[in-house]
Amino acid sequence: MTTIDADIAAYKRLAEEYNEAAARFDAEFNAGGTGYEAFANMAALGEKLARAADALKGRIDAAQRAL
């Protein structure tokens, strides 16, 4: 497995965590709660996803330049 493959796998895991957090938020909010903690978790995961996407793009760009 290449570094890029590992980065893609890690990004997919983060995306799954984000989707689970979004589902928790929806469930809490629809049940009449504020969903604040779930939303805060979603925001933190969204930030991690953005950083992971930037890092992945950088690695792919570098690999393309090396070809």
C-alpha cells in the first residue's frame, strides 16, 4: 500500500466518522434536543476532513510532478 492509498483509507474512515456524527446530530435534534455536543463533534471532524483532504491533494500533486 502506498502512502497515498493509506491517506485515502484514512480519509474514508474520517468521512464515515463524520457521517455517523451527522446522524447522531440529526437524531438528537429531531428528538427535541439541541444536538450541541454532536454538532461540535461534527465540526471538529469536518476540520480534520478538510486538513486530510489538503494533505492528500498535496501528496497526489507531488506524485504527479515526480512522474
